[in-house]
Amino acid sequence: MRLIKEKTFYNKPWYDSYRSMMDRCYREKANNYSNYGGRGITVCKEWNNIEIFEQWVLSSGYEKGLSLERIDVNGNYCPENCRWATKKEQANNRRNTVFIEYKGERHTISEWAEIKGINRSTLNNRYVRGYKGDKLFAKEDLRLCHG
């Protein structure tokens, strides 16, 4: 239990996000340290004070069920580069996320799948095979088409 001026934080709904952020940036034995602290990602000085982090949480739109996300996945944890996001939003903001531009719009494969009503795996498989443009987004099963 963490006590600061008779305050506990471990029971706050956002505490796991805070602890995970600190672990992955500073604890070398953490499973995902290599993707964070190991590549130079740090936590801003002010957020090393959990009370200041709590103030940011309360003013930043936190809701239970959201998790802490860095807007720039190569940037540090700080108020200017963080927001609260859903799992779906976080899945679209990863270093390995593929973006496709089509008819002036730019979206991830998952977003295009939802927009076009095509199974995400189907769209991903077509992309990997090199399909582009209209052929990538065709509604029919392209395996059955000839030519």
C-alpha cells in the first residue's frame, strides 16, 4: 500500500495504469521494458510525483475502463503526449500499425474493414498479397475471380 500524506493510491481505478507506466519505463525486469525504457521512453519529471499524476488524471477525461496511451508512440509519457483511450483506439496506435490511403482517406486496416464491411483478416490477407485500390476493397471473394 502506498501512503502519501495519509492518501492511498493502490485502490484508485487508474493506479494500475500508473504502476504499469513506471514499471515498463524503469524496471528492467518488466516483461515489456525493452519496448519502453529499453528504447529510451521515460516518464516526465512531474509525473514521478503520483499526486501530480492524479491531478492530471482528474482533469484529462479519465473514465474507468480506459487506459493510458501515448499519442506519439515514440514519445515519452507526459501530459502533452498522453490521453485516455479504449482498447480499440490503442490497437490503432501501435508502432506496427499499417495505414492504407484510398481515395484521399487514410485509415488502418481495422478501420477500413469496419468502414467497408469487410472482414479484417480478409483485408489484411489481401494487403499482404499486394492488392491495392479497388481490388483490395472488393466485396466479392477474389479467390473465386479469374483474371
